[in-house]
Amino acid sequence: MMMTTTQRILDLAAAARASLDEELVLLLHEANELYQQGLHDLHRSVAARLGELTTAELMTAAETAGMPCDSAQGRDEVILLLAVAEWEMTPAAMAYAEMAEDAARRGVCLIPEAEP
């Protein structure tokens, strides 16, 4: 049986609760890669699904989804905003956000510390 991106992120988030420091960073890296891949895949799907809409219709949809945009933004950017709005509501994205927030509260993040 093939594991889905969502299931793997949920598994990583569960494992992260009991992980410390270096192990937690490794879990975050893997979850981040899966998060980015999931968003990329959804972006392609949203672009295909909404490809026939006009830019004005896309902008209205983005505003309705709570993703403010303006006339300076191009069609591709508005489609990306719609994909982000949809992705952020998925169990995978919510689990990753919770995982990253919990890690940050414990002083662990993917951004390396700057050298003094």
C-alpha cells in the first residue's frame, strides 16, 4: 500500500511530539519537503481546474477565499493564491503548521542561526 503525502505528514507530526533537537529537525525537513510537494501538486490541479476563468473571476474567487489581491497581480499569481488558500485547509497543511509551531515553541526551526 502506498502512503499518501497527507498520511506521511500526519505520521511525522505525531512522531515530532516525542522528538528532540536533531531528530525533530530531520522530521521537520521531511515534512517541509512533503508540504511543498503537496502545495505544488495542488497548484497544478487548481491551475487546470480554473484555467477557463477570466482574471477578474479569479480575483473575485481569491477575495472570496480570504486571499486579498489587487490588479497589479498577474493571473498566475492569483491562481497560486487560490491554491494556497485551498492547501492551507487540508489536513496535511494543518498538521505541518501545528508541527512547525510546536517545534518553534521548543526552540527548533529549519532556519539556521546566524553566525555572530
